[in-house]
Amino acid sequence: MKVSILIVTYNHEEYVASAINSVLMQDVSFDYEIVIGEDASTDRTREIVLEFQERYPDKIRALLRDAADAESDRAAGVGGKRGFVNGLKACKGQYVALLDGDDYWTDPRKLQKAS
């Protein structure tokens, strides 16, 4: 695996599908994976992520945080950090590209150009 794309997301219902689709549209000559750290969202973000994982099981791995653990981290002022670190640890690629769940890539050759 050459590249892992890590998407960390929390309450990005309106945006996460665009983020994931912008990675899936990448035109590359190497293998890549998408690791999505879903931080126990209170909107439909988790359902959207799981729908994508179901459609692309060979490409997407969802890491789902426990709601109580995630809320405890947010109350302690470290919300999202543990999910990010766990996401990085789960990446199998030689390189890791980061994409926030409320962002997206516009160039379908972004990863190819960066490699």
C-alpha cells in the first residue's frame, strides 16, 4: 500500500460525502486506502461513512469511536485528538495524506502529483 488517506470527521453530515468522493475520484497509478476516523457524531455523519464503507469495502475502513469515550475526550478538551492518533496508527500506507471531513480535493490528480 503506497498511500493512506486519513479523513477525521465529526458532525460533518453536509460535507463528508464530498470529502470521500473527492478521494474516490483520484486518478492514480498506485494502491491507496481511505481510513475514516468517525468521532461519534451526533448527526448522520456515521451513517454516511458506513454507507460508503459498505459500497467500497476494499477501499474504505471506518474507525468508529465509542460515544461515551468521545464525549469524555471532548469534555476534557482533547476532542478529536485521540481519533486522529488512532487513525494515523491504523494507516497501512507508506505515506499518509490528510483530509478533514468538511473539506474536499478538487484535482483528480492531486495524489498522483504528490507522489
